[in-house]
Amino acid sequence: MSRTRINWPLVVLTASLALNGVLAGILATSYFRSADDTHRVSRPLRLELRSFAERLPEASVDRIVARLAAVEGEAEGHISRLRALRREINGLAAEPSPDRAAIDHRFAEIRQEVAALQSLVQSTTIDAVLELPPDVRTRLAPPAE
């Protein structure tokens, strides 16, 4: 009868590394989740907020968020249209003899929807920023080199 000897330092090291990995994952998840939860707008609208959120006071960011929240429905309409166009393209591409002109037409429509969404978000965001007091907006200036 042979006995297998347990290498306890290796077991402890493996358990420690596994625990560290789990804790790092929890911390990273909570960091990213809390950053997302602070803004009460959808992800496409949040993208424009990142640079402002780093430099402006929370009250100013909240004002920008409120303006973006007001156009959330319009933005969602663009996103729904983009999804529908993508489904149409997939359907056209799945046909035995795909109509390349029809696909290209849908791609052109997608580019128009993306441009409309981008314009909506950018103009709404900058309008809200420009309404902030000048002393707050100065925080947006690039750092002097």
C-alpha cells in the first residue's frame, strides 16, 4: 500500500492564488459597475460622459445626465432602427443569391442612423456643458505642458 504525500505549501499557494483571483474579479466588477451605475442613462449616451465625469463636479455631471436622459427615447429609436437594419442585412446575406445593392443600401442607412445618433448625443451633451458656469467649464481645459 503506498501513500501519496500531500504537498501542503503547494495546496496553500494554489488556494491563495485562487482567492486573490476571485477578489480581484470582485473589485474590478464593482469598480466598473459603480462607474456605470452613477449615470442614469444608457450606454451609448454614457460614452460621451466619460471625459466630463473625470473633470467636472458631480452636480455638473448630473445636469448633463439630466439633459441626456431627456433624449433617451429618441436615442433608443435610433438604436432600434440600427438593430432592425442589421437584421435585414443578415436576412439579405442569408439568401441563396444575396442582393449586394440592397445590402449596400442598408449599410448606407446604418451610417445615417449612426450619424444621427452621434449628432443627437454630442449636441445634447455640449449644449448642457455650455450651460454650465464658466468657472466650472474651465476645468475642461487641457492641462498646461
